[in-house]
Amino acid sequence: MIDDSSMKFCNLLAQMIKEAGLSNVKFYTALGIKKPYFYDILSGKVNPPPSERQFAMLRLLKPKPEQIELFFDLAAQERNEVPADIAQTLKNKDLCRELRNDIDYEKLLKNGEYKNE
């Protein structure tokens, strides 16, 4: 089990690269990103990469199942976005329609935020 209470994306990424048995050079070269950008990600100086790059990273890393959600969650938290896996899933129009059926728009628009209770 991974303790994610204080973990940052950059720390998880470094851990996953090591567990995958990849060198940093092999990893960023395979991703097609420049060395300075990679080390900025790894040091936490820049936000985690966009979703397309996140998926590419995971394809290279072959993570443990419990790491996948954490990877997406940490990246989303630091990017202030919806997790990439959820955003990808929401491209399904039927799912969006189903979710919207349960939204109380009056409450959402009145309060500016909405918690489905």
C-alpha cells in the first residue's frame, strides 16, 4: 500500500522509474522530451505534464495497479485539473448524459458549487 498523504507527483514518478528499472535518460528519451524539462518535472519545478504525456509515461512504466490512480490523482491535483483517466472516460457521451441526469442544476447555479448528496 502506498502512503499518499504527503506524496508529490515528482516523488511518485521517480519511484516508478526506479521500480521499472529504467534510467532517467532512457525514460525521457523514450518519451521524446528534453532533458531540462524532464528534470524540472522530476524536481517539482514545473507542473506534471498534460494528460497525453501522462498516458505515455504510464505505458513506459508499466505501474502496479494501485499506482495508476495515485499517479493520475497527484498529477491532477498539482495541475488543478480533473484526473486524466476520468477526463478520458468522460468523453463517453452516454456516460455524460447519465451523470447529468443526477445533477441538480438549480442548486449548482445558486451555490456555485455542488455536492451530490
